[in-house]
Amino acid sequence: GSYYYGLTTGMNDVYTAEIDPITGKLLKQPSRVAESFVGINRLPAWSPDGQYLAYNRRGPAGVGRGSANIVIRSLQTGEERNISPRLRITQPPLLRWFPDGRSLLVSGWDTSQVTYYRLDVQTGEAIPILESTAGELAFQPDISPDGKAIFYSFRDRDRTAKTSRIMMHQIDTGQDKELYRVAPPLWMDNSLSASPDGRELAFFLYNESKRS
């Protein structure tokens, strides 16, 4: 006659901490960035000038699953601005600042496909950059240091091939260039990161045959 059940709880938040860039030693203990809406802030991104943090806010304080809710916080004044562009989100996008410091690269899910947008942090206007017409785009692209191109990964729509690729997309011309390709049993994680000089990309590569 007893009823057994499980309960999972969890909190995400954004913290800052000071470190010695040479030794890596912690100089100041981590402190929470925002004392409001505690536990529902995540995936922060520094602005190029280091004056702002952009991050996702979820849960009862945000719009909820299915919509984007992005916060821009001034580190000097503590002022927050909420941006809620009309983008359907199935998972929180990893935010990337463009070098101009006035826009963000975000991912949205529209009509069963992923689209990359350039989001103006002042107006909230989201301009499409690339749609997943040729394959399944990953949710976590990155930006070249000059802001003229984005790097992204995607999988072919042919489920039998399961080929994964890393591409570079020129924003002005719309041209794409393949940089890397893998096929089973190798596969790529959907996140990648460009080096500060734009000459290298870091990403995860897995071997399906060795997974347990």
C-alpha cells in the first residue's frame, strides 16, 4: 500500500571570481552576480569590453521553455535589461558576443529547424544569419574574431550516412566552407570554440565504438 516516488531538484546560477592569470590562483572567492531570481540564471558570456554579462534566465522568472529570455547585466551599475526575442528555444543557447559589443549570436528553433540569429542587444531585433536547410545545425556555433564569419557543426539529413561536419559561414556573402568531416564510428559534440586569432577550433570528438 506504500507509494514510492523520486524527486530531482537543481539550481543554476552565474558567479564571478578573481584569479591570478599567471598562476591560476584564486584571489577572491566566487560571488553570485545577481541576487534576484536566484538559481535560474545560466550560461554567461562576457562582453568584449568586459563591462557586461549576457546570460539565460529560465523558470518562473523567465518566459519559460519554448521561448528565449536573455539578460544583459552591467557589471558597474548592476542594472539588468531583459530581452525576449520571439525565438522558439528547445534548449538554452550558448550566447556569443559579436566583436562590436552590440549584438549576440543566438540559436532558435523555428518550423522544425535550427536558425542562427544576430540579436541586437539594444533593440531586441533578431536577424537570421543561417537556416538548417542542408542539415541539422548544432545549437552552439562560434564567431570569428573579426565578426565576419561563424563556425558551426551539423549532421547530414541522411540518417544512414550520419556524417558530421564543421563549417565556416561568411555572413556578408552567405558562402559556406567545409573545414572538417567525420563519419561513424566517430562523431562530434555540438559545441566548438574558436581561438582568439581565429586560426584554430577546439571541439569534442568521440568514438561511438568505444562508448560503454
